[in-house]
Amino acid sequence: MTAADSTPSVAVDNDSKPSTSSSLGMCSSTDQSKDAMAAECKAGHQSGEGAAGTPHSNGDDTNSLPNAKSTTSNGDAASNLNTTAAEEESSKFGGLKVLFLSSDTGGGHRASAESLARQFELLFPGSSYDLLDLATEAYLPPYNSIVPYYKHLSAHPTQWKILYGVSNSRVMDRVVETNIKVMTVMCERSIRKRIKSYNPDVVVSVHPLQTSVPILSCAKISHETGKHLPMFTVVTDLGSAHRTWFAPGMEKMFVGSKQIFKLARERRIPEEKLVLVGLPIRHDFSVESEKLGDRMSKEGKEYQRQVRTKLGLPAVDRKTLLVMGGGEGVGSLSDIVDALYIELAKQGIDAVV
């Protein structure tokens, strides 16, 4: 819709994976940083080959994704490794078998895993990945029903707010710890068996309920096989994060903002284990960013017009706002667009929404 049109036309995107793309404007994730993250995972695998791990005691979990094979990775990174260094590293070693732990509670977790997977493939040709939903396959009730529960809570935000607030409060620490202990006793062996069945080189969790017990399982697998199996955590939240993200014992924890870094430190995650980077975004965004160049330059503005023409937008020379919902939607996007249209019109701003 344009603020100048009497008959508005609306461009709304309610894609199933908007949470990855939405990170673009909040904290850009460059290919250099993604390369560094993938290289970090590779280094964790290489450095531990032939060395038995020592089991840590942790435990929290509750989610993962349906199996899906492919080769890819795209994530954010830390360290000062640049693209050239990562490419040199990739020429020394072959592909990696990467196992992502997550769950379909919103589109962002899966999208982050697939983005990271793409970068692994770019850096280490021959890499492959799987997505494992431990909640569905190995957890006890009620955790094994987390996906349908999440869909219900998405449609009832008040219930979601209460559950999230209570479970994330300090007074619930003992309850959470007890649940972890029960899960460790009842489910750790089956979780370990499921992870071992994929024979991964690296395990990456992109979900807060896929941390504590899987970290313990990876440590036990390292001890049993004599081959170090590193596990990394990629926190996919920006402003706030549930306490279950911050289970100790992982190789590295990648966070997307200073707020999350601070939360991790408050939860006693060692600073040397933390890597402050942006959220994983699809490689396509990096490609488009390179094509765009300086968005305010003559060439940049012309490229924007070309893209808007290709997308069939009603106006190519006006400010453009893209409205997106999460993996489960955010209510009525049309109402949000209407409200934006009215506000822009009041302020005399001519834009496409």
C-alpha cells in the first residue's frame, strides 16, 4: 500500500522462516563472521580427534527437528578469522557431518540451522547435515509434545507469557534443575543412542531445550569412543533469552547481541566460551548485499529499483516497508499494515507497506 494512494495495495510477507531474515536489519551477519563460526566448529572437531572426552554433568533439554539431510551451513561467528583464512582451512580438511538439535517451535530455529548448514557446505565441500528433534524422539512427557503445545501457546499469547515468565524466573531454578536430573536419569541413554546413530563430527544446538542433557551425552560419547565430539550452542534470541539456553559444558556458545552476552555471563558461562556475533542468516542475503553495495550510491539506488520492479511492487521509487510475521505468525498482519498505513499517511510519508 502506498500512503499516497486512495486505493492501497499491500505487500505483506508471512513467510514460514522470517525470523532469520528479520535479523538482517538488527545485527548483520557477514560471511566473514559465518566463516569464522564454521571454522570454529571445524577446529573443535579437529583438535579433539583421538582424544577421549570427560563427561560433564549438566542437563536440560526438550527439543529438536525432524530428520532432513542435505549439505549446508550459514551462521555467525567470532574470532578474527577472515574469509581467506577460512577458505585455506577448508582446503586442508574434508566435509563434516553436522548434527543440528532443534525443534519446530517457530520457524527461526530451523531457519538458523539451515543457514548454518549452508555455510558449512560452502566452506567444507562434502559436508552434510541432519536435523534431530530429540523432544519428539527421546523426551518424556510433557516435553515430547512441545511442538503441538507451542502451536497452542502461539494462538494464546497470555498463556505463553505466563508460562515463559514463570519458567524463566529464579524461583523456578530448583524445579528446572530437578527436571534436568529426572531427564538425565530417564532419558540420557536414549538421547545418547539417538545422537550416536548419526555418527556426527559436530553437534550444534539451536534450541534452548536441546542443551544440558545433549551436552552430557556428547561428553559421554567422546569418552566411549575416544574421539572428541564437540557440541556448540547458537542462541537464536536477540533481546532476551530463556535461562535454559545457558547450560554449561558446551565447546562454545554463539550469541547475537550484547544483551544476550550479558545474560550468559550472569548465568555463569565463562567469557572465553562466548562468541558475540549476529544471528545466522541465509547466504542469499549476503549475495544481495554485495550486489547492492552502498545503498545510498547511484548504483545502489538503481539496484533497489531493479529489485522492486522484479518483485512487482506498486511503486519503485518510494520508501518501502516489509511487514513479516514469525514462523507461527504474529496475529493479524493486515491490521498491522493498516495501522502503519494510517500513521504514515498522518505524517505525510509517501511509502509502500
